[in-house]
Amino acid sequence: MNAVEPMAVAPAAYLTVGTLLFFIGMAGALLKRNALSIFLSIELMMNAANLLLLTYARMRGDISGQVIVFFVIAIAAAEASIGLAMFVALFRARSTVDVDKINLLKW
Amino acid sequence: MNTETIVFALASALAIVFSLVMLFQRKPVKSVLSLVVTFFGLAILSVLLAAPFIAALQVIVYAGAILVLFLFVIMLLNLEQEAADKETRKIHFYLGILAVLGLGGLVTGLTLRAGNPPVPVGNGPFLIPAKDEIPLLGKVLFTDYLLAFEALSVLLLLAAVGALILSKRRFE
Amino acid sequence: MNYPIWLIPALPLLGFLLNGLASLLYGAAQAQKRGEEWRKAHPDEGHGHDHGSHEAAHGAHDSHDAHGHDHGHHDTGPMLPWALRLFHGVVGVGTVGLATVLSFGILVPYAKSVMSNVEGARPIVETLYHWIQVGGLSIDIAFRIDALSALMLSFVTFVGTLIHLYSVGYMQAEAGYGRFFAYLNLFMFSMLMLVLANNLPMLFIGWEGVGLCSYLLIGYYYDKDFAAAAGKKAFVTNRVGDFGMVLGIFGILALFGTTDFSFVDMARQQQMASGTPLGVYAVCALLFLGACGKSAQVPLYVWLPDAMAGPTPVSALIHAATMVTAGVYLVARCSAVFLLAPDALTLVAWVGAGTAILAASIGLAQNDIKKVLAYSTVSQLGYMFLACGVGAFAIGMFHVFTHAFFKACLFLGSGSVIHALHHEQDMRAMGGLAKKTPATHLTMLVSALAIAGIVPFAGFFSKDQILGSAFAGGHYILFAVGLVTAGMTAFYMFRLYRMTFSGTYRGTPEQESHIHESPLTMTVPLWILGAGSVLTGFLGLPEVFGKNLMVEFLSPSVGKMHAHEVSHATEYLLMAVSLAVAGAGIFLAFKWYTGQDAKFTPGAAPEDIIASPAAHAFFEKTGTLGKVVANKWNVDEGIEALVLSPFRKIGTFLWRGFDALFIDGLVNASAFMVELTGDLVRFFTTGNVRNYALTFVLGVLGFTLYIWMR
């Protein structure tokens, strides 16, 4: 029983796009120094992962993948609110959001 | 080449190009705005993948709420000038590029070479129908994933409270 | 009527608790008071020094001022209020006195029943509860009265009470009066536990208890270095013996499957659970090692002379009359086991004889009155072991019994002399005390005659029978050693007598005017013990004079003596010989030590002043030997060189070589490794988020490569 509609575009194409976006996001997370930009890059990585999830869900014809994406988006919203609040607090304390100037994460 | 392929090509080009803009853009505001465009591209891809509800969320929640929140914070903190600083640690920069290109090249190459992965076809109640996927998604969310859904609502509440506490005037 | 036996040790324990508690409370109250006084006197010091002032006050309260060279008591601390002294005295003497009354209430009917029916005499055993129950082993808290423990009980309680009474007078000026009585009561409790125990582990409790009390009381003047050192020496030396004792108890358990004294009957019927002749020998030797430690036999006798650092009543009670006889008691108690290993008995006899003559020879040249008595105690204990070693356990116990009276009397007499002379213990500074202290003089003369073995005093009967048993058993060398020792004993006792009581006083006239006879609480015990020195001998008349009550009484516990047939003529001859030897010793002492000599100056050569010209001629001939004897055969120095210094060297090696280098090295090396690793890892801990992220990604890259390559 194969009730899944065949896809017009090869799944491998979607997967390649998702992977590329993921690594662009990773490059931003690694190379940017502004905490907000890093955060932004992480959001991009998360969305790339979402795209992969949707692709697999479509290939499998299973809607559970979309449910997981739904959850990821909701959690991303929660994460963004907390993360941005932290940056605001951080900026108040140190007047900068340059991660190279913040090295408290030791000992 | 059917229309779906053309739309796919345009949307993915949009997403990749503007994500690269985000990567190379030094001004945070412009980064955020280019990411908004990327998310629109992703939303289009979502529609192509039979997930119109997710596409709507992508636009409304991500582009509309989260990224606007980013914009608020950037403008609140007035981060314009700080982005222009020069990279001080060369070794870190090169190692970062090496890691990204290495890992990215590796995985992308693998994905391209492997072609369409053999994914077993699912069955049972979660099968995506040809039309009207949204009612099924709603049904699944409020039956099989109800507990996770409610837990998520608590998480969002906690996040709101946490953000409130964190952004209070000072830590004493 | 059946009296509860457990009350006998319980009463002194109660006394210990009451006295100790009262003493502690009073001490705390005094410290409080002194602290307040100090604060009043130093109002500007504020409250920051409260604690310090308490300690200072406490120290001042307990310390005794340094008081010259003497080893006697020091009446310099603040005297306790009379009500407290009365309380301590009444509780201390009262509890022990009650225990004595109680024990005689049990003893007298029991003795009667034993004497009327020797064969069928059963021991009284009173089991309180099961103490240890493991598998087949069951150890009870149980008290036992049989002939042997009855004999021990009689003189331990009797002499103990008298010495408590004596202490009331002797110690009254001491600040540690309550502490002293608490320890003395604790000692009585332990000794009674030892004597009344129905099994070896319980006996061991008492054994260790008396050891502890001995340590506490030798170190009674704990602020004096020599007393603290003597206490430690006693304790450590006893540990050597106790290790043998514990192993011996295990051995008994292995041999007979029980530590209950029923093993004595088993041994008598040769019913052993297991064991080889060598095993029995080893067990006996180990038990005897324990006895050597407690009863001060060669080579573990060295602690007893030093134990004279304690107050004189302690020397009398613990280091002469009761505790040191525990070893003899143990050997007599296990007599049946020893009889299974004749070689072990031979060992006991030779060690006893060797100790007797060695200690007696040292006693010849001592000038400290208590030291002479200490060495005489060691020597007499040697006699007791000699008796046990030749199989005459009953005679050995008889000597324990008589010795308890005359040696307690001698020690208390010497205490009275020291008291009279205000803490002078050097006999060269005495002399002419016969008229000044008549009661002390007379009682000491009687007991000196008793220990010298002059008929009809107590020591004659017991000592003569020891020598007789040795002779009858065919141990002629042991007999000869005993005889020579008897002569020496007579000599040094009357040397002591002459130097102390005869002639004229050798101190200053100012000191002479202060000499006084002791108070009634001290002289009454002396009279009673003096009478005991005369009378107790008649309880064990030799066979030629009729029935030997003592031997017969003890026979259920230690078995019948092997009757070596010696003709009556030989027995009379032996008595005559021992009397003659003792008489010769006394004669020589009278001849050499006239007591009529020049004034004593401290630091003068020993003997120079006191001895007569004939004695001087003798000393010159035996120059080197005499000096060695006067220096106690250099035993302490020998032990230092042969035992202690190698141990110290091993200890130093283990400390410097093993502990400091190896063990500490291991610990330090591991610490160094941690430090090194930390230094390396700290390089990665920059605190920079991007570094962490980069490291993470590089790790993932490496891992992916690994998966690919695989």
C-alpha cells in the first residue's frame, strides 16, 4: 500500500538545500562575534533542520514530522524570549554583547 | 520542468542567497532582515512539502514574531557600531572556516552522492492526505500529542515568566 | 542464705561513680569560681579571654607545686573542704567496706561447707546474662566463687579496705583527694571482677581494668614527668604481657572449645577438644607471658620499681598486695592446663627463681625505702611462681595470701615513715625513728621478720613450704636459688630496718623536731596488718605440724598436691637450714648497718656514710660488681640498647624512608599529576563561548571522519 503521492522534485534536492542552509548557519554561529548574530545563526540552523524534517515527513507520508516541526517552532519562540532577555541583562551589566569580551564561562 | 520545480528552484535560491547575505552582513539589523527573506523562502518550500500550516507558522511566528523581537532588541541596545570591529584571533577564524567547510562539504557531498535516501513509507493514522492536511495535523496534535502539547504550553508560560525576571532592572 | 555475688564488684563501682562525679563537679565549680575571680582581678581584659581564664584556673587548681626530689605525696595543692573530704572518705571506704562485709558473708559459710566436705565442694556460680553468643561460643557475665577465688576475695577485700582507710589519713592534704578515691574504687571493682570472673574474657576485663587503674594511679602526680613516664612504662610493659594473655585465651578456646572455667575440669580429666602437646605448651607459655607482665617477672618486671612514683597506699594495694598477684592467680587457675605441659611448668619455675634472685640482688643496694620494697615484691612474686612451677600451686597461693598482709604492712609502714619525715624517702637521711614512731616501728619489725622468714611469722610457713616443695620435687638448683634469695631477703629487709629505725636521726635537728607518729586512720590498719603478718601463717602449717588447712581448702580448685614423700627429719632439717640462712642475713645486716653514723649529705657516694668498716671492705673487694648491682644490673639500659633502640631505628626508617618518601611520594605524585593535567586543560578553558563552539564542531568533524573512514 503506497498512498504517498510521488514528489515532483527529488527529495535529495530538498535535503541538499537544508544541509547547505544548516552549514551557512553554523558558519555564522562560529565566526560571528556579536551575540545576537550568533543567536540569529542558530535560528537559521534550526530552520534548516526543520526543512529536513518536513522533507522526510513528506517522503514517508507521515504527518508526525510536521508535528515535531510545530514543537520546534514553539520551543524556538520560548528560547528566543529567554535568550533575548538574557542579552538585554548582559548588555546592562557589561555594556557589550561581543562574546569575545565576555569570558566568564570558565572555572 | 513543471511549475513545482521552478518554484522550488526560486524559493531555495532565495533562501540560500539571503542566508549568505545574513552571514556576511556586519550590521545586525540587515542580518535580521535578510533572515526574514530566507524564512519566506523556507515557507514556500514548506508549502511544496505539503505542510501549509507549518508554512503559515514560519511566516507568522518566526518571521513575524521572533525576528521582530530580535529587531526590537537590536534597536533597544543600539548595536550598530559594534559590529564593525575587526577579527582579533586569526587562528580561530581559519579554524572555524576549516571546520565549517570540512563538515559542511562532507555532509553535503554525502547527501548529493547518496541520492534519494531509502525512507520506508509510513502507514497508519498519520498518513498525509492528498488534500486538507491541516485538520489531520490538528487532530493528531490534540489526541496523540496532547501531553506534549500541554507541556509545551507550560514551557511557554515559564519562558514568559523567565524573560520577565531576567529583564528586571538589576540582579542584586 | 544466698547473697548476690554481683553486688561485691558493683559496690566499689558505685563508689567510683559517686566519687568521680563529685570530684568532677567540684573541679568544674572551682574552675568557674577561679575564672570569675580572675575576671574581677582583671576587669580591663574584657570577655574575649573567658575561655583562657577558665583553663588557666583549671590548671592552677589541679597542679601540685614542685616539691623537691621526693616521690611521695605533695600536700601543697589547696586542701578540699572538710565536707567534701568526708564525702569522699565515707563513699570510698564505705562501699569497699560494705563489699568486704558482703564477701565475708558469702565466704565464711562457703569455706565451712568446703572444709566439711572437700570432695563434694561445688563452686557457687551466679550467671547474670549472656554477654557474647556466636555460634557454639557462649560467654556469660557470670560470677564464680570457689576455693581459689574465695581465697583471693578474702584478702583483696580485707587488705583493700584497710588501705582505703589508711588513705583517708595519708592523702588528706591532697587536692586530688576525690580523684584518688575514685581511681582506688575503680581498682577495687576491676580486681573483684578479675577474681570473681567465671570465664577468661571476663577475667580479662578485670585484668585490663586493674592495668588501667595502675596506670592512672602511678601517674597520679601527672604534672611530674617521672610519674607520667612511670605510668606509661607500666602500661606499655603490661601491653606486652597482655598480648600473650589474649593469645592464650584464644588458645584455651581452641583447645577446649570454651573459655568458661569448666575447662579446668576438662583439663584435669584430659578432655581436650583438640590440641597437641606443643599446642598446650604454647598456650601455657602465652598465658604465662601475660602473668609475667602483670606479676612483674623477668623480663617484664621493669615497670614495677618505677611504679613507686604513685602514692604509697597505691604501692601497697596495687603494686604489692593485690594486682601483681593476678598473674599467680591466673597460673593457679589454669593449673590443670599447666600440668598437661610439664615443660611449661619448668619454664614457670625457672623464670620465678630467676626473678626472685635477680630482684633480691638489686634490692640489696637500693637506698630509696620504697624501691627496696618494690624489688622485694618482685622477688617474692618470683617465689610464688617458683612454687607454681614445681607443682605446689596451693603453696604458691598461700604465699600470695601471707605476702599480701606483710607486704601491705611494710608499704603502709614505709608510707607512715615518709609521712613522718615529710616526704623523705632516702634511707640514708633517716635513722633513729624507732622511738619517734613506735607503732610504725613495731609493725614494720613484725612484717620484716615475716618476710625474712623467721618462725613463727607468716612468711616463714609459706616460704619454707615453697623451698620444701622444690626440694621434695627434686629441683635442687631451684631450691638452692630460693635459699640464697631467702638470705638476701633477710639481709636487705634488715638493712632497711637498721637504716630507718636504729641509731640516731641523720637529718637536721630542725627536721627532727617535726617528726611525728601518723594519725589513727593510718596506724590502725598497720596494727591489723601487723597482726595478720603474725597470724595468717598458721592457716597453712606444714604437714609435720598437722593438717595444712590452706592446701586442703584449695585442693578442689588447684588439685591435690603430688605428695613427694620426704621424711620428717628432712623436713625439720630444711626448716632449720632456711631459718639459719635468714638468721645469717639478719645478723650481717645488723653487723654492717649500725645506724650510728655521721650526718647525711645528699650526693655522697652510696653506702659511704651508713655502712660499717667491715662492709666497706667488702664493697671495695666487689667494686665493679657492686656498682652493677646498685645500678639494677643495667637492665633498663640493656632493654634500651637491645629492644627499644632497634625499634626506634625501625620506626625512624619507616617514618623517613617508607612513609615520608614512598607513601607521601605516592600521594604527592598523584596530586602533582592532577595539577599538571589541570594546567594543560586550563589552556582550553578560555571562557570564550566561540572557542567552546569551535572545539565542539571540530570534535563532531573528527567523529564524522572516523565514521566515514571506518
